[in-house]
Amino acid sequence: MSTAEHKRSASGAAGQERSLVGEEGTGERARKWLSSPAVIAATALLTAVVAAVQSSSANAVLRGVLVLVLVPCALIDIDRRIIPNRITGPAALVGLALGLALDPAGEPKRLLWAAIAGGFLLIAALVNPAGLGMGDVKLLAVMGLYLGPAVIVGLLFALLGSLGVGVVIARRVGVRAARKTQLPLGPFLAAGGIVAALVGDPLIHTYLHGL
């Protein structure tokens, strides 16, 4: 290979690498976001608000801790298109421990809803592996451990939110181009989880008693 060809090959490889980094990120942006005083302050405030509106001390702790799980998962997924096991794994163990310690009678119900929600998204991921990842499945199951039945509200808001953004993108760039745009689901799950932590129980109560 000549020197010119070698340079062109190296330039092409570098360009491809930059393209991939542009799509998936290196994690550097997420680290900067998570260490930002604004993000830290907003997360602390949101945690306090979520804990304050709960009807029990157990839910206050569980759902306050959930906010601390959802924020980094959302930011990392935006940057790297991945929800790390190093967050969801320990979060699941912490959720189990807190649930058993603070509300042991409610733990079977939370485990059941974690399995239902995670199983639903698992089936969707197996049907459409290009659109969903196992990180999304694990995050939703973790949300079930902290939210119980309210996780369904979180999932509904997440799906509606991602659908709405998809429609907006389709209107701006066209349906064909929009189909090639892969939106990370993590941020929508995180937003849905926070909505569920704030108003999920009242919404479910209103729905059930309105039937």
C-alpha cells in the first residue's frame, strides 16, 4: 500500500470512528452532565419532591432512591445508547433490600409488577431487537421493584412520550428518515418513572374507582 493510500485508509477509519462516537458517544458527555452542579441540584430537588408527596415512609425512601437511579441511566443512554448493568444490577439489589426492610408485606406485589413490566418489555425486545435493548428491559424491571403497580403508569408515559417525539421527527424530516432515527428509550422510561413516582398511585386509584 502506498503512503497516500495508507493516509486515505487511516483518514477513512478515523472518520468512521468519529461517526460512531457521534452516534453513541464515549461517555465523556454523560460524566460531565452528572458532575454538573445544575444536574446535581436538580436531582436532589426532584428526589426531595418525590419523597415528600408519598403517602408512606417506605414509598418515600423507595421512590426517592429511584430518582437517583433514573437520572444517570437517562443521561448515559442519551450519550452512549446504553443503560449500564453496573447501575441496574446494584439498584435491583438495593430495591429488594429496602423493600424487605421497610415494607415486607408489599414486597411480593412489587416483585410481581417488576416481573410483569420487565416481561412485557422483554417480549417486545425479542420481537424488535433493533428498537429495544436488554438495558431497557432491566431498567423497567428495576422500576417495578421501586414503584409496584405504578410502574404501568411509567411505562405508558414512556411509550406515549417516545411515540410523540417520533411523530414530531417524522413531520420534520419525513417518515422514511424518521424510521432510521433510533431514539434511546432510557430517557423516556426515566421520565415516565418520575411521573409514576409523583402521580402514579392517584392515577391508578382514580382509574380503578371510576370503572
